[in-house]
Amino acid sequence: MKVGDLVKFKTTVLSKSSDRVNPGLALSVKMVPQYPHRLVALVLWGDGTTTEEHDTYLEVISEVG
């Protein structure tokens, strides 16, 4: 995942956090220092809200060039 990718929120757990307005746009992507193979993305959702999400909850649906 990289900045500019379109992403979709995905989870098998029903919760308020699964109410994201898909798709979203990855505005920034950074590594999680405690877990070197994990990323956190700042995502701008279709309703104009932004959240930080771990990569395990995001599916890339369209990559930037």
C-alpha cells in the first residue's frame, strides 16, 4: 500500500468502525515501529472523514501508477 491508493475497509467483526464510507484514499502510509511488517495509513473516506487504520483492515482496490 502506498500514498494515493484507493482502499476499502474490511473486517469480519461487526462494529461501529466497520461503518466506513468506502472507498477511501490513502493520504499517508507509515511503518509501525513495534511491528516492522505492519503499516498504518491515514485514510480519507468517501464521507470526508479521516481515520488511521492498520493495513490488516484495508484492501487496496486501485493502485497508483
